[in-house]
Amino acid sequence: MPAHRTRGVSANCLRSTSAIRTHALAYGRAGAAFLDWCEARGLRELATIQPVHVAAYIEELGRERYAPTVKQHLACIGMLFDWLVIGQVGRAAGRLRSECRPS
């Protein structure tokens, strides 16, 4: 491969890695924000979090933030509960995830 093409591949790879890191940090902040919101409302156990709590959080967030941010937080919460189910952390997470899934 010519040298000028190799430099382009490396630059694209670095940009892609940076984007992944930025995305992961944003999801981390979104997950932390949701869990902080839950804790502030006395929801300290995963088993106590219900779909109505997720809906209330998203509704409240929608009054404060733009739609893309709200969608990112909702996607993060979905991924969090998927991860909990796949890791078999709790049955409550599976119940919540299936009830929040759009039909």
C-alpha cells in the first residue's frame, strides 16, 4: 500500500477510536445521571426500578434537554438493562427491559 494511503488509514483509525471513546464517556455520564436520579428518589436497589421510573426520568429529562440527548439517555438505559440481563445480574432487570421495549 502506498505511504500516503497508509497515513490516511491511520488517521481514520485514530478518529474512529476517539469517537468510540467519546461515545463511551457520554453513555457513562448518561448511566450515572439515571442512577443518581433513581437514588435521589429512594430507588437504591435495581429490583425497585420499574418502567414507570424510566418513563418519569425521560419525561423530566425532556423538559431540560434537547431530543437527541434524551434519546441517548434512553438508549443508554436500555443498554444498561440489556447488560444486566446478559450478565444475569437480576430478574428485575429482565422484567424492566421487556416491559420498556417498544411494540
